Amino acid sequence: MGSSYYPALLACIRRELTRPREMSVRVGSSVCSLLEVRDPLDGLTRELLQEREAYEVEWLLSPLFTPTEQERERCEEAMPLAGVDEATAERLELVLAAEGLYCTIRYGHRERPVPVMPVVIERYLRLLHLQDGVNALLLPLLQAWPNESERMTLTSLARRKVWQKDRWAQVFLLVWQAMVARESFDVEKFRFLTDFIGSYRPADQAELLQAMTNLVDAYHRDHEHPVYNQQLEHYQGGNIRSHSCGPEIKAYRLAMTHGLLTDFSFSDTML
């Protein structure tokens, strides 16, 4: 349990868990309804939360304590590339739960310190995927990348499940090398590609390229209607899906997809 990275990782996770948060009206309404209070902040005391079942507390507070991409990336510098061992992950949860942490929650014109309950800590750590490591095929390029901010983002993305298998890690490398050769490197394209693969779950690179081509075709065929049609929904889900598809969102997705398709085409000439 003497992992050298432990102190820095503990400090980072503690800092993220206690970072001030804004409660939405939707979450506030759920808190008021379940806890039978007029103002949600009045119900989020340690005493009242301890009276509820753990699953209720998790359900109430999960929208506030789901790690964002930015939070993952801020902790990346303290993370070992191979992932955190199980004993250290358990130790982190026990220590943080024992610290009695509070987080300032804002709702409307009010704010108050809200306890970060053990079930919330357990869920937050689980969603950080601390034990996921980076595929060994990606390590040389990641370790040598000169831009520290980009390196942290890329490493955080490389930990995702979609890049764990060698065949997908090779796709990651292929796109990376094509971007560098074309001088079109853009971290945002890797973020989009990661979400796209995680949502559509293509079987291989050919199926991925077909799905991306279908996405572009669907947008072009439906250019007069800024909402998803059924075909587009079929090719997008999870992080890619949205309740609406306005001009800015459509332009972003088209730019990312066109850029990636060009990168893949360029990579073919490199083989």
C-alpha cells in the first residue's frame, strides 16, 4: 500500500469531490419531492441523508457527483499509466469516506456545505475507472508527446474501454500518425472518435468508417430539419445523441467526422 502515486491521487480526488457545484432545478425538484422539504438545500444535511437508504442518496446526488471529462483529466497527472491496483483503490475509498468531506452546493441564491456521503464517494471512484490502464501500444507516443495539456487529455481518453484491445489501440495509433503527417492534429477529434466508437460499438475499422459515412449522409439528407431522424439515431447513441441537433452541433459533428474520414483516407496511403 506504499504506492508512490497515492498521496497525489488522494489529494486530487479529494479536491474534485469538494469542488463547489451548482444544483439544477430538475435535481432540486427531485430532492424536494423525496425528502419532503421546500428548499433542496435544507434536505441535504448529514442527519437527513443518513436516514435514507444508500440507493436513494446515490440517486439524488449522482447528477452532482458524476466525474466529468475535465475532472478525469485533472487527476490524470497523478494516475499511473498501468492503472491503480485494487488495494489502493479500496484504500482511497475508505480514507475519503472517513474524512467526512463536505462540498459547497449552490441552488438559486443560496449555498451550503453538503456532506459527500460514502455511497457517493464509492460511485465517483468507480466512474473514474481508476484501475483501467493504457494499452502498452500507446505508451511510447503518449509519453513522448510534448504538450502536457494535450497529453493529459489523450491519456485520459486512452484509458477508456474502447481503446483497451490491441486492434482498437492500433486504430488510435493510425489516426494519430495520420494527423501528425497531415499537420491536422486535434485532441477534439480524438474525443469525438472515442465517444463515437463507445456509442456505436463498431466491430472493426471498416464498420466504423461506414458508420461515420452514414452519419454524414444522414445529416446532408436531413439538412432542412435540425433534429435527429431515425436513421441518424441508429448510428448515434450515448454521448453522441442529443435531444436536438441545431446548426452549431451539426457543424461540429460534421467537421469532426469529415476530418477523421480524411485522416483515415490519408492513413491508407501511408500503409
